[in-house]
Amino acid sequence: MTASEQPPSLYASREPIFPKRVSGPYRRLKWIIMIVTLGIYYVTPWIRWDRGGSLADQAVLIDLANRRFFFFWIEIWPHEFYFVAGLLIMAGLGLFLFTSALGRVWCGYACPQTVWTDLFILVERWIEGDRNARIRLLRRKWDARKARLRVTKWAAWLAIALATGGAWVFYFADAPTLLRDLATFEAPLVAYSTVAILTATTFVFGGFMREQVCIYMCPWPRIQAAMMDEDTITVAYRSWRGEPRGRHRRRHAEVAETTHAADAIGQRVAPADAPRPGDCIDCNACVNVCPMGIDIRDGQQLECITCALCIDACNEIMDKVGQPRGLIDYMALTDEVHETAGKPPIPVWRHVLRPRTILYTVLWAGVGAGLLAALMLREDISVTVAPIRNPVYITLSDGTIRNAYDVRMRNKHGEDRPYRVTVEAQMPLEVALEGARGDTVMVPADSTMLQRLYIMAGPDSTAARSELTGLSIRVEDTASGESVIKDTVFTGRGE
């Protein structure tokens, strides 16, 4: 195979994108969301919450060592993982709902990749200048000024990335203590490794890869098509109003010249026959501000994250040339049919309230209501009872039949609590707690205790002669009066 016959390469190197600064309501909304989300991320681990005992006084804490999750007054234990699963289901349904109604608003406004990329671009603009200045700097040969600007920018990016990785590890341990240990090099190796990995990924993804993460690494652009239909509101270009595009003054001059030439030869040109210029003046403002480097006028594209910056840019140009706003706007595909036919626009609520979005809303609310009900109804005392089956029972020297049970008691309070263990049955039974005096044991704060329980029936009792006898084990928190009852059976000789 000759060189000319070689198949074309499927690899294309990345062309740097330098979005131009733009102002407008959507840009301001993105600034607000960025400030709020970054504030929540960086500040949350430092919010204090008195938990008592030996627990860290941290409002939000993922305690991997003890497999627990703390969120202000809510404490999730390992056996309550269904709460976490429910929250993940709600997040998925919420993403489906917003995508079905408003397109990729998550990607355009709240996705971490978008938020941190916006922050990195802001820093880049502060240091190197706006779009044209950054393009000139890219084409400029390396010299002292270019090196200084690049090093300054990379140092700022690295500081942001380090703060990002550092903030993440604070969610898994007491933040002030871990910060001191990190500074004095006494923190665990896993903490340094996590900070290093997250710092590196944030630095590379937000500073260099940017739109490539969204296009090639994220699966959501390819999944979103199943969530959208012709009534989904997304960013679009009104081609029926903007075409044919061209420089505004030139297009009007062409119309005037055509009309004048027709008059000169005695032909009257009806206004409807004259080539009317579209509202788009082909200024490329929408392209220059796009962080994905696409042209929204080419129609719906996988790369579009519906950040709406092109709307702000286009509206600014329309104001300057004296044309109505909305050439690029949030709209649905069905709006095109109505507007080109001269019909009034479809109300927004009709786009949003349709069977698909209503179904997602009902499912989302149903899962949330179920989680809330489970949270409100759960008990502060958690008890499980497991009869020992090897052996099923033991016959003592005096003929007494003894059964053994493992009683697992969980104390969810911040202080030690005395738990009384008793048995409720229709015949007299003796109870003994291994390693304890009487019927009460002390369960440590925020911990689970495994207690061996012995239940005995006299040799001539009904329970001893029966094969199975039903009974209930009651565990009572004597400090609060709360109790839990678990039903089980007593195994006898079966005469």
C-alpha cells in the first residue's frame, strides 16, 4: 500500500478554544450558580455540629471506618444503605426530569466539569486577557512575557485544583484535625494520595481538556437523546428568521440596488419579490462565546451543553443593529412549526407539563416521600435476634433446656445507654445475659454491641417438652423508655 493509499487518520489534535467574555442574564445566572455550588463544596466540611461522645463535631461526615454517614441531625448506618440508594435514584430521576423539560441544563449550569472549567477560564482571562489577547499569546513564540503569563496561570490553576482535592478529603474526617495532620505530614498516606489524584484530574480536566471531557469522556450527551423529544426546551437558532444571513448593511444595500435597477428599466418589483435579508448578520458572536467551540446555527449538536451564552451574545448584537431579541433562544422544536406558520407561540407551561415530565415528577416525589417516611418512622434502637443453631439446644445436668441467642443492639445516641433485656412468653422462662449482672447491659455510644442471651426452661415445663414455643425478646432503653420487641422461638425436646 502506497503512502497515498493509506487510510485517513481518525485522530485530530485538539484545537484550543478561547471563549470571549459576554454579559447578560444567563451569564449572570451561571456566575451565581458557580459561587453557590463552589461555596457549598468548600465550606460544608467546616460546618460544626455537636455530636457528643468521641465523634467528630462535623455537620457532614462520611465515616468510612465505621461505615456511617452523618448529615446534620441525620445519621445513616450500614443497614440503612437504602437511604443512600434512594437518594441516588432521586438524583437520577431529577436529571431525567430536567433534561426532558429543559435539555442539558445540568451540563450547562451545575455540572462540576462546567463549574470548574468556568472558574479556570475566568482566571485565564484575568491573567492573559480576553479572547483576542489569548489567541495572540498562543501564536506568539516563547519569550519571557509568555513564560511569565503561562506560569502564573498554571500556578493559579494548581492552587484551585489543590483546594478542590483538599476539600474532598475533609468530608471523610474531622476537617480541622485532618488539615493539621496534612500540614505536619502526619496524615495517612491515603489522604495524600487522594488529594494528589483529585488535584491532578482537576488541573488537567479544567485547564487543558475542558470540552473534550464533555464530548468524549462523559456518557450523558449520548444518553440525553432518550430523555428529549420535540417539546423539550433547549437552545436553538431561529433559522426561518435569521436566513439568509449576511452583513446587515450589505444585505440592505443589495435590496436597494436590486430595486433601483428594476426601476431603471421600467420594471416594478413588488416588496414580496425583493430579497429580504435575514436578521443574522453573520458576526460569529455566538461562536466566539461558546465554550464548546460550536456554531449553534448549524442545528442541534451533541457538543452543545445549553449554557445559553450564545443567547446573551446574540441579544447584545440584535440590540446594536435594531432587531428584536430572540434570534437564538430557549425554544422547542414544535415552536419552529408554529412560528414559520405564523401561529402564536406555544406557552412554556405546555412544553414543561406533559406526560413524560409529569411521570418523572410523580416518581421523584414518590421516592422522596418514601425516604422521608422511612426516616421519620425509624427507631432509635435497632435490635436483631439470631438463635444459635449449633447446637439447637443444650440439656443441663438437672434436665433444664437452654437455648442461646445472639442479640445485636445498636445505640444511635451520642452517649452510653443502659439496655434492659427481658423475655415475654406464656410460660415462665429464665433469662441470663453472658458477662452481665442482672438483665441490663451498657451499650456504648454510637456503636453496635453483640450480646449472648441464654433462655432456659425447666425439665418438666411445657416449653421444654414442646418442639417450638413462640416468645418475644424485649430490649428497652431505660434512659428514654423506648423499646423494641423481636419475635423468635424456643426449641425444646419435642416429646
